[in-house]
Amino acid sequence: MKKNFLEFLTMSLRKKRKAIFLFGMFILVISVTIFTACNVSSNLSPYSKGVLTVTFIDVGQGDSIFLAMDDETMLIDTGEKEYAYKVTQFIQEKDYDRIGVLVATHPHDDHIGGMAEIIRNFTIGKMYMPDVSHTTQTFINMMDAIENKNVSRHIPLQGENFKLGKATVTVLSAGLSNYSLNNTSIVLKVELDKYAFIFTGDVEFEAERDILSAKARFDISAYVLKISHHGSDTSTSDDFLDAVKPKIAVITVGKDNRYEHPDKEVIDKLSKKGIKTYLTSKKRNITIVTDGRKMEVITTK
Ligand SMILES: [Zn+2]
């Protein structure tokens, strides 16, 4: 070191300048590398560019899931009517006034209760719903709101897909109506490179079997699985879980709900398979962000 310093002192001015210049360049390269590395990790913050942000909004006993990638948005269900203000506020706070795709998975109140209000509050690109109707006032209100605002409706088919930013959304199930209203739920897989989510609505074993039978046509594995039907024992068969192979499960459920969801059997099954499980009743809003290479779960509690 001492020798190097002596060499430096005895160098010609031109050589000194060159050494200082090279040292400066070295520092610059290191700084740029560190800055870029920091920036990559901060890119995973919710709603930043190139990031898919998925929030399971806490709407008590019900579903409402907001997805955004760049300027494109999708809302899967709204929860009961009483939560429409909360869902509205959540989306508006993120600076969105348009919902590109609004999905009414199936016509039960805990999924479409707030639809009429959401349709009134936002510009809706397109509405996805199964080919079933219901006799409830909630359903009538939703249909009236659709008509009043002239929202375009789409009844999807199994296997069709569309884009949400850079993510691909595939319809795994839609309108399987021979069994129960729950089984008519639209099931969606949303995939961004390495990471995928499956949103199941309230499908039961019959629809899960139907999805499994289509396995040859689609890859049904996903890193994150929204557990169907609030963790009820009507759903989440071993076969389905083994095919999806999720690492993370989310259960949308109200605290102390009258259905006693989630079922202990389902919880035990998930824990035995080593699947990290988040409940909206415990964590409130659950946000998952991914850029397709990394994923992060953010909870408020
Ligand atoms: Zn439900």
C-alpha cells in the first residue's frame, strides 16, 4: 500500500490524472449498481410501474379482490352491500376511477351485494358474469345498474383469456350450473411470469373436479390460491390442492361468522401441506405484489 502511494506521488501529472479518472469511474459504476439494485426492490411497492398488485379487501364475510397493473384494473366481487363504500374508497384512494373488468363471480349477496353501487361509482369497461340469474333484490339492483349505465356484459367460457397489463387472465371455470349456485362461480387464473394466482369464488367439489378434468388443456398450478367458499368444507379437495400446489393461501372470511367458516378440516389440510395461510378476519386487507420475478405479501396487521 505504502509502495503504491509512493508510486502515485512519483507519477507524472498525466498518469496521476488518469489514475484519478479511473478511480472516479470505478466509484461511479459502483454507485450506479447500488442505486439500480435499490430501485429494483422499491419497484415492488404496490401500484408502481410493472407491478401486479392484488388486494383482498376485508369485507367481513364475503369476497372483494382488487387487481391493478399499470393503468389496468379488475375487481372480483364487492362483498355485501354495506361494504360498497369501503371498496369504493379503497379504489379511489389508489387514484383509479375506472374498473376495466368487473367480475360478479356468482349471484350471492356476499359477492354481488355492492355491485349496483360500484357500477354507479365507477366507469366500468366490461362486466363478467356467469350465465345464471337469481330472484333476490340484490340481483335485480345489479341488473338495473348495468342497464342504466349501459355496461357491456360478457359471459365467459372456460379457457378464454385476456390481458391485465402484462399479466394473463385465464377463465378456469364459468357457469357450471348443474349443481349449485356456488358452482357457477367464475374461476380465474392471473399469471405474471413466475407467479400466478387462482381466484375461486365459492366453487365446490364439482367445479373443482371440472377444472381438474381440464388440466390437460391448462396449467392450473399457482403460487397463491384464494381458498374457495370462505374455507368451507364444501371445497378445497386434496386433489385440487395437489394440482394447484399453492405456497400461499388466502381465506376471505368474517370474524365469528355464523357459518363458522373457515372449516377446521380445511385449515388443518393447508397447514399439513405447509401452505402459508392468511385470513382477512385476522389480517384485514391482504395485499400481494409481484413483478413476475419476486413476490411480497403486505398486511396491515
Ligand atoms: Zn361467498
